[in-house]
Amino acid sequence: MQGGAKVEEAADELTLLAERHLVQPWPVSGSIGAEARGRLEGGDGIYVTDAAGRKLIDGPAGMWCVNAGHRRKELAEVMAAQAMELSYNSPWYTTNAPAARLSGRLAGHAPDGLDHVFYTTGGSSAVETALRFMQFANNVKGRGEKKLIVSRQGAYHGSTYLSASLNGRPRDQDWMDGAGEQVVKLSCPNPFRRPDGVAAAEFCDYLVAEFLDVIETVGAERIGAFVAEPVMASGGVIVPPDGYLRRIRELCRQNDILFIADEVVTAFGRLGHVFASQEVFGLDPDMITFAKGVTSGYFPLGGVMIAGRLLEELRRSNHSEAMFAHGLTYSSHPVGCAVALKNLDLLEDGLLEHARSVSGHFQSSLKALEELPLVGEVRGMGLMACVECVADRVSNNPLTLDLEVGKRIDNHCQELGLLVRPLINMCVMSPPLTISTGQIDDMAAILRRGIELTMDDLVREGLWRG
Ligand SMILES: Cc1ncc(COP(=O)(O)O)c(C=O)c1O
């Protein structure tokens, strides 16, 4: 009894400490530095436990990252063992065995020619590295003008200055500064929200023509890179039209524009393969950025796969003094690389196959939610999906921002045992890859109930006619 009281007291203390001293990501100014978000206490497999003791399905796998699931003993043990062996080495002067081994294994999985890796601390720093590498390479080649970056509306590429400048969601940009003068944004390749008057079958042509127009207007000699998530993740799981990525890639090749595939979400099993670019989309990018699932979220690690050809070109240049002055204290971290190696073992030893085998059931179970009148579209690929709610299905008008329908659904689902990733009028689902078909059924049933309860609330509050 007394013990219980003590635990409760400690929990309240933690809430107060967080509220008083913790600044969380993406706060609104009205609550910045004064916010206690729901606290998680534990995790096991696809489940997490919150401070109230509720067991919840981890619908978004943390932040699209806990691919191998929570509480994997093998991953914890390998981290402890590596920390006891060599906890850190300076990548400026030395290297370590896990980094060397991991580089070889990743090169084996990446599309042909992407045989080098630069390690970072996460996805933003991976994108930042790829962009700075493009700038550096063009400087060395005497093409100082060729540095514009082409991104897309709806994209999310990170929270460092340059990577954030590529972001294409209005909420990400409105109150923040950025290097906008270095970026050109194309349309979001979202078939559900394609422009009026553009038929589905013509949408791909429309997007490709738009890119071609930018190349002709701006000039290929000024464009250094095109950056794209193969499936746009935080923008609402946008699966582009068939052939879109390959056609854009071809235009990049013809115009000597580097194609950077941002696979921070899509790699390490989310689409059933270590990298999705080649296996899923038939793409051969010049660089691939990755993070998140590379360690299943157990350690902050990211990186960029770089085509050896690009490095060879630099080596052949006569600029022996030109230095790629870019590095991170924790590049090639031995503990991160060790856990990534073990994580890769898990993926190769059945997890990729499992992800591929359950993804059809995952997609069809969620697709069935389109029966609900609040749901405008359910879309996805592999083990990532998005349920998009609309105020009415004729105009597909999204429910206005202040209704935050995703958050309402999440609140109900948490009561019922499921964590959802709410995104304005959308709910994004990307569970640990270990999820079974039975657990997918549980997840879909809770989500359905959460949406039904939200519909009831909206009608009762007079916000929606149903
Ligand atoms: C596609 C993509 N790129 C980059 C990032 C940034 O990664 P990080 O938060 O690890 O810096 C994210 C994060 O969600 C992402 O989804």
C-alpha cells in the first residue's frame, strides 16, 4: 500500500519535472517548455505501457523506428557488450570494427554502386550530409552555381537548417526561417489530392512535366539535387503514381542532377526490404539517406549511402586541398554500428520475410475502414498506412485544422489500447514489423472503434453532419 503511494508520488514528481524543465519537439509557443506529454514506462514486442499502466499497441512503432519491436534482448546485449569492448573512438583519427563490418553489409544491400557509407546521428544529419556533399562536390568540380535543391510539397526531411528547408508542409515552415532561396518545390505526388481537372492516369505525366519545366526555367546548370522520400511518410504516407520516381530519376540523369532517395522511413524493412529504392521502385539513386530502423530505434544512428563513382570523381580531381569539412563526433559510433549489425541479422533472418508476408493483411484490414463515412481514403504500402479523414466525400475537404480529428481518434484509441500517430486530419500507422496477423486485427478493430467514437463526438458537438 505504502509502496504504491510512493510509486504514485514519484510519477507525479516526474510529470512536474518534465513540465518544468523539458522542452519537447514541435511544441506550440503557447505551451513551449511547460508541457507534460503522456509518459511511457515500458515496452515489449509491439506493445508499450504508459504511466497509468495501460498496455497499448505501438501503432507508429515509436516514430517509424522500432522495427524489430521493443525489449529485444539480443539488441540490448550487443549494445552492452560493445560498450564494454570499445565505447567510443574518434572517427576523425580512427575507425572501429562494427563500423567497418556494417559498411560492408549495407553496401551489399544497397543498389549497385552505392558502396560507401557516411554515418550520422539520425535522419536530419543524414539529409544534411547528403546535401553538403552535393555542394562540396560541385564546388570541387568548379560548378559553384549548380546547387539548387528540388524538393516536394508535403515532404519531411528533418529539423536541421538545410534539411528543414526542404520540408513542404505549411505547418513546418510558417514560423521558422530556412534556406528557402536554395530550394525549389514541386507538387506533392498525392493522387488523392491531385489538381482539379487532372485525371488519375495523367497525373504522373503532369508531375514529370512540372519537373521538366523547372529544369528548363531554372536551368540544369543551377540544380544540384532532387530529394525525395520514395513513399512520403510524415506528409501522410503518399504513394506516388507508378513510374513517377523512375521517370524523375531519368530526368535527373539526363541533366546531371543528383537523385537523393530519403529512405529514413522506408528502409530497414518498412517496405519489406533493407532498402526499398531498387527492390520496390526499380530506382538507382546517387545517394540514399537512412536512420530510424537501422537500429530499430535502440541507438541514434543514421547515414548516407554514396555512389563510389561520386567519390572516385572527387579523388580524380586535382584539388588535393579541397576538404569535405563535415563530420560528427558520433559518426560511425561503435555502439550504434554494433546494434545495427545485430538488427540487420534479425531482418535478414526472417523479419523482412515476415514483414512482406503480413503487409497484405495489414493494408486490407485498414482499407476496410473506408466504409466509415468520416474516412476519405486509406492508402499505404508495406507496413505503413494512412487513414485520411474528410469532412465530406464529394469535395474531399479535410476536416479543418482546429478540429484536429487525428488527435481525437488517438485519444479514443489510447483508451482502447492503441497508440496512433495523429497528423491533423490523418492517422498514420506503421507498427513494429514483428506484428502478427492477429495483432493487426486487434489494431484495426481498435482504430475502427476510435473513429466511430470520434464520429459520434463530432455529430454531438455539431461539428459534422455525418
Ligand atoms: C523521411 C525523413 N527524413 C528525415 C527525417 C529526420 O530524421 P531525424 O528525426 O532522425 O533527424 C525524418 C523523420 O521523421 C523522416 O521521416
